[in-house]
Amino acid sequence: MRFAVLVLSYIVATTAITDDRIRLDGDLSDWTTDDVIATDASGDATKRFDFTSVSARVEGATVYLRFDNAEPLNLAAGDSSDGTLRLLIDLPRNRRLVIDLRDRSAMLETEGAASSIPWSLINFAALPTYASTDFELRIGLSSFGVSAGDSVTIDIEGSDELDKPVTLTIGEALKDEPPQDTSRPDGVIRVASINTLHQGTKDPDRSKAITKLITMVNADVVLFNEEWNSGEFYRNIAEVMGGGLIRSRWSDGCGIATRHKLTALPVALNRGVAGFVQMDNGDAVVAIGVHFKCCGASGTDEDLKRIDEAKAVAVAIDQIRNGDFGDVVSSAPIIVLGDYNLVGSRDPLDIIEAANMAPVTLRSPIDGSAVTWAGMKASESFWPGRLDWAAVSDVVDVRSGWAIDHRSIGPDAEPVSDHKMLVVDIDAK
């Protein structure tokens, strides 16, 4: 059954910096009822993609879409019986952009010919990556030479459809917002985490860039993912951390490093590491670095593995709070940081939340999005999304936090990894 379409034409005419821009962060509070372009009853789709509403917002040459689905599902992966969703965007000069979500492809059609285009060309991203009923998507059209006042039409086909295309109007280019200040505030404990992509600490070029990033961030504790070889990690970690006396611990592909006193906590984590870090002034933190199992979708073996790994983290948190490692450790703030790989169900994050932990939304200081992963190859089929998360003890005050990539080093810096570095500042107690 097709959607009933509400008439909409957006003109974004201002170049001023405003607080009501869409931030691709999974927080849907910046969407309003005025953005709704289509509504539909649930239960009328041919397959599981059964959208009950669609919203759109145009900001300059960027189109933001929001979809509310009748039941939770993953956009990028799942059983073929789920069906798919195709976004058809007609551009000026007889061109059509076709985005097939389950096929994970973007094609540009021009007068009978079609060519595949990388996600980076359209600045495409979608959140959340875990199964949900609510999604927001970003599609950049500036590479196609659209100008303010140009009309584009959007249609949807697949398991559910629009009754007719919706016309949107490209607005004036928005003024770039200045990068947010990521310098370290006074009186905080700063914890950072980075997935180094195939043991990046041993790569002659990327390790230097990782060192620049670590030096710039100036964290008390740095957690590492994808450091698969313990010997390589221990050989390279001091140089990557900028030299000097570095205390470190490796466990099952994850590492922790600090210039402060480090006590490894013997908790039973799979693809994780835990340490108690004490600063000279008496401040302390329990830092748990995790790298949950990759890939799959909700209900798959990979998802079940992530759930088990999250349960082990929850058990470790209980041990810490129950005093198994001493009263000093039990009273310290706890942070669980790293690559959660939440591409299936949200259950792993729910399990950690249930252990009296609170998730933290970390945004880019440059574009305000919460995207933490983007493939480094143009041929990557998965679009950028949020795989990395942070959760802190529910009594902890988070002062600031960021998802930082190579762009913060300098305009000519090369990518460090396919993951951004997560940075969390908590009030020292």
C-alpha cells in the first residue's frame, strides 16, 4: 500500500549559524512535526520495511530524512525476507540518484546509463546502526552541481512506497560552523579510545598519526582496539603514546595505556581489558576497553556473541562495585569505552545500561554528527555509522566528550583509522 503524501517544499534561505540544524546523532529531538512529508498505517507493507511516517529537512544541498518503522529492524543488513527500501532522488538535468539500503549501494543514473558511486561522494550516513523503529539519514547533493533554488524530487519504493514523489528545494549554502573547542578542561579525568584498524600502532605511517592524535588529546588513559598481537602492542605502545614511562596492559586484542599507576583487573572479559588507574593527586578511574564481535544483524550468531560479551562486562562491573578488588576500586567511577559494533540488536547496550551505566553521545567537533566509523576504501559497501560507544557510571558527571578524527590534527592529515577516537571528560572525584 502506498503512503498518503503531505505537500512539502523547503527553502533554506539563511546562511547564519543556527541551533536548530539537524545533527546526525541519533537524537531525534531536533525533528518537528513540520518536517513530516508522509504518513501511513502500519501493517500494509509487503515485507518488514513498513514505514509509518517519513520526514525530510533540506539544509543547503544536504537532504536529511527520518523514517519511523512499524517494527525494529536493521537498515543495512538482515534476512532477505525483510525486503528493502530504495530512495529515488531525481536531480536537475535528467539524473537520478538511487540508494538501495539492503543492497548497500548508491547508483547515479543518467540517460539510460548507471554508475556506482561511493558513499563519500554523497556524504551518506544513517543512524542508528542497531535495530530500531526510528532512523535518520543524511544525503549530500553538492557533488552533483545543484544550486540554491533547484528542485529535487524524492520517491521511495520497496516494501512500502510513497503515493507520489515529494518536491524539495535546495537552499542557500549554510555557513560552516567553527570547530568546537576540544581542549582539556581543568579538573577532569580524560579517557580516550581508538580502534587502530589492523594493529595500527605497528604501521610506520599510521602510528605516527596516531601519536599526533594521542598527543593532541592529552588523555590520562588511552584504550585500544584491534591490537591483535600482544608482542607488537607492548613493543610499540611507548612510542605511540609519545615516549616516557608508559604503563600498559593487553588482553584479547584490546589494550590500555597510561602514564599513571595502572592496576590490571582480572575480570573475565572476551575481547576486552580492564584497569584501575590512579593519578598522583588521588583521582582514579576504572577504565574498561571493549571490542565486541563484528557484523551480522539482529538475532544472528554475531549478535548473540555481542550479547554474551556485554553480559561479561556487566558481571565485571558488579564485581568492581561489590568490592572484589578492594574498597578504593569499588568507589571509583567506571567507564566502558570502545568499539561496541552495534550493528545487530541494541541488547548489548541495554545490558550495560542495566548495570547502572549511562550511555554518552559523543559528537564530532567539526560537523556535530555522532558517526564514529567510515570505511577507508571507496568500494566499501557499508555506509558510515556509529559503532563506537561510551558508557559511564550513572553517578558520574560528564563534562565534555568528542568523536575526533584526523581532521582535528590538520587539514592535510591522512586518515588514522576507519574509526574515530572517542574522548570522554569526567569530573574528578
